Amino acid sequence: MYSSSPADAPIVREPLHAPVAHLVRGGVVEGIHYGSVVVLGADGEVQFQLGDIEAAFYPRSALKPVQAVAMLRAGLPLAGDLLSLAAASHSGEERHLAGTRRILDLAGLTESDLRNVPDMPYDPAVRDTWIREGRQPSRLAQNCSGKHAAMLWTSRLNGWSLDDYLDPAHPLQQAIAEIVEDLTGQRIARTTVDGCGAPLFSISLHGLARAVSRIVAAAPGTPEARVADAMREDAEMASGAGRDVAALMRAVPGLLAKDGFEGVEVAALPDGRAVAVKIADGANRARVPVAAAALARAGVDPELLGGFAGEALLGGGREVGRVRPVRCLEPVSVSACA
């Protein structure tokens, strides 16, 4: 346990976001994405911040590694690709569906026991194939099904009820909330419902970075280290083929990265250096280059991050600009953010 007395919950307020990325077309700033960024050093101290890193926010699926740690602490015996899937926002590929079925089989359960929302696969190409084949939305295809299957097995192992495992008052969700506060080092500000139906806990961007820093820097064999190892070793089970977070983990040795809806990303290196990003308007086109810039600011070799530099802006079918992080996110920049 990291803290027997977590700090107070972050303040619920309108976040004081700052510009984090520019849309530069033909040398002119055409648009601005606002957001917040935090970079932690290996000692856990804030090395860089932009925007509002202390306001309460919802980390969405970027919190899944923490939820997976909580389930391991509660006795879940998963490892390898299935543990990676338990922390996944998967693309709905056949391997993801098969993996979720394996977890359910191990628990002695079926798809009908899942309580997540039926959906089509998250990956556009996989979804298009489903539509062409006339397949319908399913709970297995929904991107959080691995987590939900793991939640069910954790509940069964502990003798907890299954029908209401998504109730915030359920012992499983109470156990997860406890670990969220333990790893983030702060009380939960608010609890609501995520898109999949599971409880969603509001913390700060700073707290999210601290939690994932603690996960990657934990001693070998601990639940934290087991989650980090599984996600890094099978990054595409935690996401999918062609997903940017999987590509980022392959590009940067030892990196653990997790994205979340509404422009959230968290990433951490084995020595505990960590970054967390929230894009105010939820845009992925800003999330990816801003997260890469934050990692460069944390000391990652920029050459490893070249493939995440920013989406091209097209004019007449040719590149005429790019989405670029603001100058103060550059590793050697001392300029004011603007």
C-alpha cells in the first residue's frame, strides 16, 4: 500500500486548460486544441505542467491498469495476454473476443453474464466487416468486455454477487475504489458511470500520472508489476492492430501507455517517469502528438517518437500543415506557451 491516508479529493471545477496543440496550415495557426499536461520525474515530483493538472476529471479507460491491479490484489489469477485483455480498450478483433470467452470459461460463466453495453467493434475496419457480414452488436465486441469478464471472475472467486457487479456499492467496486485512492494518493472526487456501464472515478491528471508511475516502478511479482508486464508484452491485446498506444509501446522500450476516451492518455517508463494528457475537446489528433511531446519532455529520445509527431493537414490532397504541440512542450524549449 502506498498511502494509509490519501490526500483530499481534487476540486470539482471548470478546468483551467491551456493551449497544448496548434493546427498550423500554410504557416498560419488555423485552430487551437486546449488541454492539460503533466510530466513526473523518476522521483515522482512534477517536472513540467501545463494547464490544470489538479482539477477533478474523469480518466475514462486510462484508469484500466489501476482497475486491473485492484482485481489482482483481490485474487484474480490472470497473467499474460488475458491479463493484458483485462486492462484493455480492445478493437474487437477475433483474438479479443476469443480471449474474453477464455476468461469467462475459466470463471464458469458465459457472455450472458456480462453487464457491459452491447456494441460493435471499436476498430473501424473490423466494424465495417461486421456490418458487411450482418453481425449485430454484442457484449463481447464492446471494447471493455475483457475488463468486465475479469470483474465477473474476481467476484466469483470472492463469493460476491454477480448480477450487480457494476453497482458502486458492490464489494468489487469498493475494492477497486480503494486501490484507485491508494495508487493515485488522493480521495475520489466523484463517481459516475462510464460508457460501458462500470463505475468511473474522478481523480486529477496528476493523480493518474502518479498511479501509473507507481505501477511501472513496482517490485517484480507484485500485482502492479504483473499488470505492467502483461500490457507491455502484449500491447495489441490491450488495444489492437494499428492502434497508436500499441505502436508507442513498441517504439519506446519499457513504456506502458494507455489511452482513454475524451482525449486522455497516460504513459510511464520503468524508472517511474510518467506523463498524463487530457485534451479538452477529446480530439485524438491532438492527444497523440501532445503525449509524444510530453514523453520527449520526460527524456525519451525524440527519434523514437518521430511516428507520433502530429497528423498532416491536407490541401488539395497534399500536405500543407500539421497538428503540432505548442512550443513549450518541446524538450529544450524555454519559451512561454502560446
